[in-house]
Amino acid sequence: MKFVDEAKLKVQAGNGGRGCVSFRREKFVPFGGPDGGDGGLGGSVYLKAVEGMNTLADFRISRTYKGQNGDSGSGNDCTGHGGDDTYVSIPIGTVITDKDTGETLGDLTTEGQTLLVAKGGKGGWGNTRFKSSTNRTPRKSGLGLPGEKRELLLELKLIADVGLLGLPNAGKSTLIRAVSAARPKVAVGLGRSFVMADIPGLIEGAADGAGLGIRFLKHLQRTRVLLHLIDIAPPDPDADPVKDARTIVAELKKFAAELAAKERWLLINKIDLLEPKEAERRAKEIVRRLRWKGPVFLISGATGSGTDELKQAVMRFLEEHPRVPGQVSL
């Protein structure tokens, strides 16, 4: 299935029911008076975050989701039945924006979280509501109010603990296979795990939309730590790993300052392609030229060398820096 992380959606809440015009008809009550009930509330439309949805592909064809209209009121002061609410399932991690106003309505980041996006219309008054000292037999009622209508923009941002950075062919996919058997969730001992997201290879100009650009850069915003992969032995003899690394950092800064400031570790990959002493020498040279002060790991996604130490270090960091509920960055 094609991954879809943006979609449009129309929602329309139900209209309120019409109020009733009715009068009491009882044998021994000659002046029964009005007893028309109010109309029922229109059904509202909610979005609900559910497990098991990883794409917005279900909304790639524009659709309208409607709440049920409220029923009309009836005699004996009976209020009409309210319309049923409509719940639309969307993936966890979806940001909802009003297309017309640009207002961010919500960000559903936990299983079962709901968001009211279109409120049902209020029911019209029955004629009982119009009774007064000067009008004992009102013969009018209110129409139900229309339900809210909105066109929404849905934007899915992955909720992952760890994001992988690197130019194409840096070895991100190979690393994921090495640490997690090709699954997003990485197990680190009994009851300990984290989710790792492979962001497709960035290229220069990604922040301006080149390549997959912004569509994938935005998925890094929710991560707690970034793992920056550098190919220690690129096949192109003219390639410069340090220049490539600086290109990635420049794209992060252009896209969002807070993204560039996020915790980032350096992973010098493919050390299996060199003799140990040569790999160590090149790694030191890369660190020196980058003036790197953060954590550095020498690994091989192909052989698994260094990946166990990496997993344990990532797990310790995540446990020391837990995600605060309700504070998932946009």
C-alpha cells in the first residue's frame, strides 16, 4: 500500500430537530395549554486515534462524514431523539487543521484520544417555550440549527523514539535490520523497547522540498534522539563524509531550529569495509573535522558490530528522558 501522510477530509454535523407545536387535549382540562417539545440535538463528528492505522490512504479520495440529524419534538413535552454522533478512525500521530482558517484543531497522539471537529446543531424550541402571560396559546416553534461544517487537513507525523538521519546509501535500512529484525520496534531486554523510524535518504535542498523533502523531515520532529549515520567508506572516491554530514545538519536547521537542536548522536557506519586500525583512524579524522563533542559509535549494520552497545545506550537515554504525556512536539 502506498504510504500517504497528508489528506483532506470534509465533516458535517447533524442538524438539530424542529420544535413541535402541540396542545394538551384532556377531557377535564379545558385550558390545557401548549405542550410541544424541543427538537433533538444533531449528532456531532469526532476523530478518534486508533492502533493499526499507519497511513491516511483511506482518505486519499475526498469524503464527507456526517452526523445524524436530530428528530423533531412531539407532544406531551417530549424532546426529539438526538442524532447519533459519528466517529472517524484516524492513525495515531495525526495533526488536524482547519483548511479555511489554518487553525490547528488538535494532535491525536495516544490510542483512543478523540477530537470534536464538528458540533451538532441545537434543536429548535417547541411551542411550550413561547408561552407567556400575554400569549397563552403560542402557535410557533423553532427550526433546528444547522450542524457545523468543516474541511480538514490531516497530516500524519510518525511517533517514534529514535530517528535515523543520513544521505542515501548511508546504511539506515541495514542498521534497522541488524537491531530489530526489520521491525520498527527494537527490543532491548525483557520489557524494554523503543521505536525507530527510518527517514528516507535526505539530499541537499530537502528543507526546500527537493526529493522527498519536507514530507519526511517533519517525521523527525517527534523523536527524542536522532542517530546520524555517516558512511566511513563511500564507494565514490570523491565523496567527503564530513561534507555530507554538514549537508544533513544544514537541512535540519533550514527546516526547523528546534529539530537541529535535538539530541543527536554520530554513528560511523560500515567499519567492516576497512581494517580496524584504518577504520579507527578515519573515524577520528571525521570527528576532528566536524568538531564533534557528542556521543560517537563505530558500527557495522552489515555485521552487527557495535549495534548491541548502541541499543543499550539508546535505551538508557530514553529511560532518563521520558516523553511527557501531552507534550508531543508538532
